[in-house]
Amino acid sequence: MNIQGVTVDKQASDTTKSIIAADAKVAVAAANVCGAGYTTSVSAARYGTYGTTYTWTNGKTTGSSYYDRPICAVFFNDTGAAHSMRLKLSTNYTSIPDVEDSGTFSTYAGPLYQNRGYCGQTYSYMKVGTNVVVDNYMTVGACN
């Protein structure tokens, strides 16, 4: 599926599709952060005016299942100022450790990669001053 020039996974949620449609230019920038080949949007979550988390795949399969696909995650800071942020990417395989990036960022946390990340989840966190403004989990892909 193509939304304003952005390739979106056939199983992406309506929320993901609306986030991509609302600002396709920013979505393309998020894909570019992930690097060459990560061009298919899998999931996205917007956290008010604070940030947006995107996940991307490169269309390859790394295992025996459609769901064994490489995933890249990026958590964009939409505030225009540096804040404490954390992004974690987990797979649905308990034997594979989570990957994470945390620190003070003005543009984004990540990119993070999991070789079999479809059906996993992201965790996005942001603190503005002493207030936690983002503290959310998002499922990567459309999985039961």
C-alpha cells in the first residue's frame, strides 16, 4: 500500500496509516534515519505534541515466518528542544535481548534494529523537565 509516496505494510493499523498520511515528509525522514532498504512502514504512534515513534522493515525475511522480518525503530522528538528520551525495541522471541537507546536528544532516539522484530514492541519514554510526558508501548506490526 502506498500513502503519499510512503510504502506501508499491508497489515498496518489505521492509526499508522493516518500518522503517515498526516505528514508523509516526516515519515520519509524517519525511514532515512534507518538507512538503505528500510522503506516499508510497519507501525507508528504519535504522542501528542511531544514525539512520534516509527518502525520500518526492509521487506526481507530472516526466519521461517512472514513475521521474522528485520525492524528498525526511531522515536522522533517533535518539541524542537533537547529532552531526556529512551527507546527500546523488543522482539517476540524471549531468547533475543532487547536493544535500547537513551540520553538527551533534540531530534530522535535510535535507530534501533532487531533482525526478527516484527510482532515485537517498542517502548518510548520522554521527560520534559521533571514531567514524564511519554511513557508508552507500541506493538510492531499486526500480530495476535
